[in-house]
Amino acid sequence: MTTLYRPDPSTLRSGDLVWPKADDQIVCYLTGDDYDALWRQQRDAYVATVRANPAATQQERELALLVEGWSYAEFVTFPPERAAFVAAMDRPWVGHVGVVEVRDGVPWVIDATPHRSIGGIAGASGVADQTWADWVGDDGHLKSHVWHGRLLGLDPVQAAKLPQTAKAQMGKPYQFFNFNLDDTAGFYCSKLVWYAAWRALGLSLDGGAPQRRFWVSPLQLMRSSGVHLLYTPPGREYGP
């Protein structure tokens, strides 16, 4: 039986960040037709929109060309043997990240994901929250170790603004192809965290501007100079 390494929930504070990943997991969410269908739908719509837009930028056209053949698994996969290829294509590994809010002593996690389920029973999609117990017990996290980080230089009042801002987006859909990090039409996981820090505190966790040509990844947030890792699963010091 594999030992799962996770932070003590009593150490979690509002505004903290958590990153889950299993050792044998190269796809951060459960695989299946529902995920592939959502990816294909949003991918094809994005590609069609870019190609039909005479004002589309060269970067948008390059991205549309790059992703039009990707499957959902390729979007969320980072095979180590392809590290050089990934670096060359400026394609950061996706992974997953959520933000913590402690309510009456109970930690909750707010995140954006295409699917939640516990014991095979489907939960909310998009931006939603779960108690810590339900989050680590979600079918997608049953084998996951969890990294725990905290933004530097924030007092409790400032830190609490992160989950408050993220929580205001609950009910928004999960969107892959939304590269304006300041846009609230839809979110993917790391966009939600980046947006919360940007809107609540004026902080760009990776140093970039809101408008992007590519996704901001959870690993970029983990390696941010503004984030201090409080708990790293033993033997996994390089991030998920």
C-alpha cells in the first residue's frame, strides 16, 4: 500500500495553496469520454474562431495550429522523456492547484476543475468548493500526494482576500481557452488562483501581465518567488 503524503490540515490557513498529484499520475484529472469531449468542443471552437477572425494575431494563429491536434490527455500530460520538446514549445505542465479557505475551523478548497466525484457520484463542475476532507477524498485525488504553499508577506486579512475573490467566481464554467487571466467568463485551475491574487492583492504570481498567449501552469505558481512551500511530500522536492 502506497503511503500518501499530505499536509496536516490543522496547518492550513486561508489563502494557502495546495497542489495534488499521484506518483503514477500523468493526467491530473480522471480520464474518460466526458473530458475528451469537453476538450474537443472547446479546442475546435477556439481554432475555428481564430481562423475565422482576420484580425487574429500571429500568436493566436500559432497556438491554434499547435493545439488543433491535441487530445485532452496531451493537454494535461508531461512525460519526462519529452521535457526538451515541452521546453522548446513553451508548453508548461498543467497539473492542478486550489486555494484554501478556513471556515469555522474547517479547511475548504476552492478550485476550477472539469469534474468532481466522490464514490462515483458526480459533483459540481467548474469553479466550486469542497471541504478538505471531500477534496482529498475526491475520486480524482484518492492516490494524490499534496504540496502546501503560502504567499509571502501577507497578514491574515490580506491572505483571506484570496479565497474570498476566488469564491466570488463560484458557478463559473471550466474553460481551457481563455488566455486573458483578468477575464471572468470561465476559469481553469491556475487561472483562478492567479486571478484571485491579481484582483485581491495586485500580485502577479508569475510576474506576467493578464493577457497571455499560453496557459499559466500550477507548477509556475508553485515556483513563484512570492510563494513559500510549507510542505513537500518526501522525495518529491521538484514539484508535482
